[in-house]
Amino acid sequence: MFTIDQLSLQLPMYASWWKREWATCLNDVSLTFATGEVHALVGASGAGKSLLAYAMMGLLPAQARLQGQLYYQGTLLDASRQRRLRGRELALIPQSLSALDPLVRTQRQVAWAAQRAGHATESAWRASQQALDHYQLNARAQQAYAHELSGGMARRVLTAMAHVSQARLVIADEPTVGLDPHQRQRVLTALRELADQGKTVVLITHDLRHALPIADQVTILRDGKSIETAPACAFQGAGTSLSSTYSQALWRALPDNGFTVSMAQPVDKETVVA
Amino acid sequence: MLEAHQLGFQFLSGEPLLSGISLTLRAGQWVGLSGDSGAGKSTLGKLLAGYLTPQAGEITLAGMALPDSGIQPVQWLPQSPELSVNPRWRVGRILREAWTPSEAQCQAFGIHPRWLSRYPQSLSGGELQRVCVLRALAPGIRFLIADEISTMLDPITQVELWQALQQEAENRQLGVLVISHDSALLKRLCPQRFHLSSGQLKPW
């Protein structure tokens, strides 16, 4: 449905005023996101997760050096097509809550998103009402400004905007950071629902443990490289069905599992089975 | 020994947040504190570190009140490191604000010498958090209040940070109060755990 083919990305870094160096942020990443699935992109900070999302949406700074191809529904996705589809078929739920307009009430912002997707003014207002009700944002939250919303509510407003935009591909960038367990569950459930409605959901997170229950596929990113893509059910037990040592180490470092860092001595698959 | 005795606290505009809270933290002891958002976990942490003054009850350190000035023997480590550093200071100056950690200590906390000449904005949250934790471990420190310090870290960095802190606490017999939502993490770190709800502590 959405395919990333050998994508590499370099961004300029200034070592001093006049000395420019190119930092490789993504290195030969190839991924496929299928329709109706939640695909989690997991990695430490600085692994290039958000940059991958920006590359998919065409939101990288102009000086970025990008190699490789993107395909959306089998057709090449170039910059002009990205611009056309952005906010309509491709939606990004950004990490920063400052993406909300501080001077506009919640419902109007959601209605704007609906209008962008092709609704007429009146039906956009109705659609925004339905979407906000669906995400359990009450009348007070609908009339609130962004700074009056809690972190969890603001996330749900952003999710509602992706919902009304009728997007077929929704990228959620760290949607659960700073939320308490109850709020986190609500946001993740909302994303799972989007996938169950036949959309493709890309969930960017560093929180492997809470992504697993709602994810179908998990891709581990590290230093701009895609280390491994595995079905979510591979993350269980001692993690021996994972093929790379880094994913195994990540899995075993969770407090529920070993809470150890065992990168130095990768466990041999055969010995564990025996 | 850090003791809180029958603490009561409320903000100006609200109803009582904490009432009749008693908690003891001994040298070298790890105690876990969980609770829902808004239950008052961070407020209790700030009270213990002297950032807030309780309206009822008292906090004593080895039988005496907390000192008014100088390096505080009870240090509070906040959730967001980027809010607790001066953006105009380089990382090296931030790290050495209260004391100068040895190279071995920097290494144990995974602090790269290259970072020291950079500004805090150019470090990731996890990197900066490790700098802030080590900064707080000046020689006079006896107790740490770790308030959600590993929430934004990936699992491997999280383990590394806690292992370094456990080692340091063991060497110096620091008492640590770990505040977290993550019950699995608290079970790993703390033999003694409390849940804070409706202003009361319940052991679990």
C-alpha cells in the first residue's frame, strides 16, 4: 500500500560557521506498510523515526539530500503528488502539540481538516462534531483553545483531525509521550480502530511494550537503519524468534522481561531451544 | 534517615491533595511510589526535597529540619531534563555546576566526553537526562527523589541508567525514592513500594 524503497537521507550539520558536513540520518531503509495494519516503528531517540515520517509526508527541509523512492498504492510518490495528497490521503499526527493553532477553538480546527478533505462547510462542521464525540471530547473541550486542553485531550483532537480527513495512511509520531496509562490506552485504542476501519497506521514510538498489543508488524530502527521487521507476536518469551541481537536486547531490557543489557553476548538460538 | 511525619498539603486553589502521609527512607534503601496522574506523587517528591513546604506535619533528615541553604542533601530529579538546565551553558559547565565527577563516573553513566563542549539543545532527552542525574550526585547528597526519570528513554538506555544509579547508590549508601507509573519497573528496582491515591499511601 505504501512502500519505501532504499531510502537514504542526509542533512547538513555545521561543524563551524563555514564548514558544512553531511550527516547520514537514514541509511538504505526499505519498508512496506500494508492496508489495515498497525505498523510500529520502534527505536531509541535519534534513530531517525520522525525523519522517516517527514520523508513520507514530504515535509523535510529543502536542503535535505534524499535518495530512493516512495510508492503509494503502487504509483511513484513524488514531491508534487505528496503535496496534493498531504492532509487528504496521507495524515500525520505530529509529536508536538504546538501543531494545534493556539488562536482557534478545537471544533473549528477539526472542521478545517474536514474541509481540506473535501467536505462542504456545513457537512464539515457535522463531521467534526461526530469525530470529536467519537473520541469522547465533551462540549467544553470542543469549545476550548489548545492551551486549555490536557495532553491526552490534545492528542485525541489531533487523532480526530486525522480521522475526519479520510486519510488512508495515518502516521502517529510518539502519540503516547507524557500520558498516564489510562489516557495512553485511549489513544492507542483509537489508532487500532483506524486500522480496523481499513486504514494503514504507522505508529512511531520508543515504547515497545505498549505498542505491541495493538501492532501487527514491528520494525526496529537503529542509527538510521532498519534492523528488523517482525510480527508483533515474535516479541515473546526470551525473544528467541527475533533474528537480530539488537531487537533481542531491546526486548530483554524491558522491566517485565530480564531488565538486563545483554548485547555483548548474543544468545545462540540453538542453545536456548536445546 | 529521611522522615516525613503526618504530612498535609494543598494548593491555594484546590482541596487537600495529601493528608497524614508518613514515609521513611533509610540510607541505601530503594522505595517505589506509584499513583495516577494528579494523585500528588510529584508534589510529595518536591515536599521531601524541600521545593515545597508542607502545611501540616514535618520532614526531618536524621532528626533535624532540612537545611535552608547550600547543597541540599535531598535532591529531586525531574522528568524533563531540558527544563532543568540553562540553555546558554555548555554541557560541561552544567555537569560541573555543583561538583566535578570523575572520568570513571562519567563513563559509568555513559556520558561521552564529546558532549561536554556542546549545548544542551543538541543532546537527546536520554543523553541529557544522564547528565542531569550525575550532576545531582554531589558528595554531600544523601537521598534522591527520581521523578519519572526514565519515562522517555528506550528500554536499553533505561536499564543502563538504572544500573549506573544502583551502583552509585550502593557505593555511597544513597536512599532513593523512585516515582513512576511503570509498576514493572518499580518491582525491579524497589523492594518496598507504595501506591498514592486520594492523598493516602498504601503499600503493595
